[in-house]
Amino acid sequence: MNTEGEMSAGQDIKQPNRFPFFKVAAAVGVGIIFVIGLVFEEGARKRRAEMTCIAYLKQIDGAAKAWALENKKAPSDTYSLTEPTMLAYLKGSALPICPLGGTYSPGSRFYDVPKCSIPGHQLLYKTSMGGYPR
Ligand SMILES: [Zn+2]
């Protein structure tokens, strides 16, 4: 009687427990997929910002090179990103703003490309004046 009571109690517990287990497993699965989705979305957002920033760096580089040619600068001359006559070559005559809030700095010479303070935000192509980014 005692044994039978325990057995039926055990079965009673075992049967309803099976469904919650799958529910929990499903919830965990959905949770994992959701987290993976967030990670991918975060990665995609960072890549989009990086691509926007690199496009800005190209614009700044182009403006600096155009300004250098116009003002007969040597590739080894240094420049500033606050030079108003150089900024005039940019859209709205203003330095673009990095989507992730990075700070732009000029290349050490016209020979070099401008840089963003955020890692990964950099021009990787050989510049028109023959320099490689550093
Ligand atoms: Zn940037």
C-alpha cells in the first residue's frame, strides 16, 4: 500500500514533469537563438558604422589630397583637419563625424591617410600619392 502509493505518486510526478521539461528546453532554445540574433545584430551594426566611418575617411583623404594639389603641397608636408580651406572640399565644408564617436586625425603627412581613433576604422587601400596607411 505504501509502495503502491509511492509508485503512483512517482508516475503522477513523472508524467506532468515531461511537458515542462520540453517547455523549458524550448524556452532555452528560443533564448539562445534570441541572444545569437542580438550578437549578430550588434556585429552588423558595428560593421555598418565601420563602413560609414571608412567612407568618411575616404572623403577626408580625398579633400586633403585635392587641397594639397591645389595648394602645391609636397607629399611629405603635414596638414591639419581644422584648415578651413581644406574643409571647403568636404560636404557642408565640415569634417564628417564618426558614427561611433571616434576622433579623426590627419595622416602624419599628405602621403599618409587620415585615421579614426576607433580600432578597425581605417583606410586600407594604397593612397593616390603612393603611401600606405599606418
Ligand atoms: Zn570611426
